[in-house]
Amino acid sequence: MRESVRTLAARAGGSVGCAGTAEPIVARSAHGGEYPTEKSVRTLAAASAVKPFLRSAISLAFLCAVLSLGGCWDDGPVEVEEPLELILGSSELNGGQIVTDFDFGVPVPVEFNTEVGGFSIYSATVPGFVALGSRDLAQSPFGVPDGTPIGMRITEIDPEVQIVFSTGLLSEVGDEVEIGESPFDLHPTWQLSFPPGATPAPRFVSFVLTTTASEYRQSDEYTLTIEVDVGDNED
């Protein structure tokens, strides 16, 4: 299996940070949570840019990431400090909808990462998802009991957009992933992949926050704008 992943990396002109190699695969956020480094997802970026051809190979890369990471959240109380985070909680105390107070009027900036087969890949690991738990009941939105599962399901997405988690790739309507069980701090990779000659214009993804906890309901639909940082270039 590991040989297949390395073959994918070679095709993409990069490498994969799997267990047993010296290349780091995770970094730590200000909240103490972990997220994949941009170097570790570069192969996934390349593969997702040509996903009709390499979809099965992406699955191998994700399996490698899962085996290496083991988990991407922490168990401690959440301190809400960074302004650009998707803070997750509920609309009511001990019930209601799963919600976030993120300002969706502010676009998420991504920067040039790499170029593969003529595709320009732009990415960022901010914002992250920060779920409030039992120690954060006084927060707004309300914290949810520790261990409450929260997920994300795509309802609409531009073809240039991919969201890379260690447990899966979201790139099509209906794609879904469990982000984690509260409390957690997890940073996916937000990614735009533009083919040769395309203008890197803003792109959009709509999603709902889901849960299997009987006390809570899924969120309303949110729409996030992702755009290339105007101060960024490929040089």
C-alpha cells in the first residue's frame, strides 16, 4: 500500500509524509489542535486537481494520512482567541441546531501552493473548526456535551473547490465527513485547483453541519467564499 502512495507522489512531483519517513505530516494550531501540513497534502492537492483520473489513488493517500495521524483533535477546554475560526456549538442550551457564528461575508484567502500538470493549486489551513464542549456552556454559541459528533455535508460546490480532511476529501455534492466529537480543534485544507489558462476567480461551497446526537438538529445551509489572496502570486 505504501508503495502505491509513493508512486502517486512521484507522479505528482511531490512526496507523502507517512509513518517511517522524516517528513512532518502535522502542525499544531494556537488552540493545541493538529492539522496536516501543506507539504503532507501536496500529493492530495495534485490528485484532486485531476480527480477523475486519480480518485482511487487519493483513497490510498488518505489511508496513509489516517494511519500516520491517528487523530486530529484535542480533549481540553477550548479557548476562543482567533477571529478567523468556525466556532461550532448549538443555538440553544442543551438542544437546538448545530450552528457557527463565522462571518460568511468574509472570503477565505488561499495562497499559491504548487503547480501540477498545468493545474495551479492554491490552499490554506485557516479557518479551522473549533467545537465548544461541556466546559464552554457560557460561550456563544452554546457549548455541546463532550463527545457530541459534528460533521459536514456538501450541498453545493464549485468544481475548482476541494476540502481536504485527514479522513476524507469533500469535492462533490453529497460528500460528507465527521469532523470530530466535541470539543475539538481541527484544521482542514481549503483548496482551489485551476486548470491551465483559467482565471483564479472566487469560488463557493455550501454545506450543512450535521450530527447524529438526538438532542440536536443539523444546521441551516452556510455558503463560504474562497478566493486567491490578491497579494499572492506564483513567483
